[in-house]
Amino acid sequence: MPDFRVFETDEFLKQLQKLTPRDTGFLRKKLDDYVYPQVKRQPFAGRNIKKLKGYSPDSWRYRIGRFRLFYAIDQRRHIIFFLTVDFRKDAY
């Protein structure tokens, strides 16, 4: 099965810009080194991945320390849409 492609939505990028430069740098490094390689291969399950209940379309959460990244998956086109990122305390 081919790897999924990752697409960062405008909302996701806007939320990243609202963070401090330190937090943005931390997240960018984690995204590039860990998150994107993992979700490209296996976006449905993993140690830090959880499917959210009651969301339409189906959505997943990726945990990175005190941050939560939310994404949706287009299985037909093999694309992962990163929707937003937020602090855990504000995410739910």
C-alpha cells in the first residue's frame, strides 16, 4: 500500500503561527522527525494516535506532549489533512 500524503490546512498553519516561536520550533521538529513519517505509513493507529468519537467526518488526534494535533483521512486519495493544533487544556 502506498504511503499517505500530508496536507496542512490553512487553519492548521494559522494555529501554528499563534504559538510562541519556541513552541512552533518544537512542533515543527516533532512533525518532521516523528509525526509525518509515522502517519504517512500508518495513520489509523499508534502510540500517540486516537480516533475521536462522535466526529463527522471521522477524525483522529495525535498527542505531542502538551499539544494535540487533529487530522482527517481521505482513504480513497491517500491524503491526511492536518486540521488544527492546540494545547491539550484548550483542545477538548
